Amino acid sequence: MIYAAGVSACGKGGRWQLALALISESREVELDPGVMGYTAGIGACEKSGQWQQALSLLGEMLGARLEADVWAEATTPRSAPARRAGSGSGRCRWWPSCRGMLGWSQTSVSFNAAISACEKCGQWQQALLLFVDLRLAKLTPDVITYSAGASACEKGGQWRRALSFLKESCEGQLEADVFLYSAGISACGKCGEWQRALALFNELLFIKLEPDANSYTAGISACEDGYS
């Protein structure tokens, strides 16, 4: 907890290098930074635009959990059918360590921070890969996940993918927020889909969400490009 608090403080102060150093130090003295510590570190990297460091920390965090998971499985008898059920394809890169020891909600928060880091650096492909990993690991995306994914696609000019995030969030009975709609509007506008951008803006008003400056700017820009 002490290390996690220190890492979090460094992240809030924009000292991502120091945050990573604290995580490294904790492991050297054989103290597990824990999910909170790693997530704080990923958040520190995200705030500073260090997407590669964020992905590295996510892998390190899940790898550390994997070591404990392997030990637990080696010392816990299971039936042969159970072992067969535990193997197979269609899983994320870090599946063995995602399935219980971390806690679903905490692991999702870590993924969200990593996706956001990729989004801020224009790495939409990496953001999509992380989203796929999250789903394959049977974790549940939330509005933050969808918003970060849509924003990453918007910055990459991938308007169809951005809209797919909005559609999927609604199908999952999540309440889409203004940030998610703004990303969709902006993505459509940048790709010349001004009619779709206006339709999204009207939909935003219809469901009684309050547009923010980004929504208006994206809508005006879409119309400007459409009539130019």
C-alpha cells in the first residue's frame, strides 16, 4: 500500500519515471506492488503519453500474477477433465493471470489505463488489441473502456470502428456518455461523414445528454468540412 500510494503521487505529479522506479524497487525488495500499484504506474505513464511503458507495466503486472497462479495450480489438485477445460485457444495474451487472482474490476481498471495511454498517443491499433484482450479474458468493458477505444479510433480516422464502440456500449445497456458521443462525432467529421456526425449529435440531444465544447466543436467542424 505504501508503494502504491507513492506511485500514485508520482503519477499525479507527472513523474512517471519515478513511478516506474518505485515499482522496480518494490520488486527488488520482494514486495508485490499489487494491482493498485501497477495500475497507478500505468496511469502515470498514460498521463505522460508513455504508451509503450504502460503496456510494459500491464504485461509485468499480469506476469507477476501468473507466477503466483502457476504456483497455486501446481499445489492444488485438480481432476483431469478440469485440466483439459483449462486449456485451449481464443484467449488473451495474458489469460492465465486474468482469470481470478487479480479481481475482475481491478484488472479492468488497469486495462482501461493502458487503452487510454494508447489513445492519447494515437496508437489506435494497440488500443484495439487491448480491447480484444480484455474481452477474451472475460472482463467487462465499462463506459471508460468504450470512450477510450472510440477516441483512439477517432484520432486514427477510423470512424466505423469508433461508431462500433458506441453501438456496442448501447447494446451492453451501458449509459454512453458525452465523451463517447463526441469521439464518434469527431471521427465521422474527420472522414467526411458529416451527415452521420449530425445524426449522432441529434441522438446525443435526444437521450438528454448535455453537449460539451468538444461535441459542439466536432459537430461544427463536420458541417464545415461537409459544405466546403
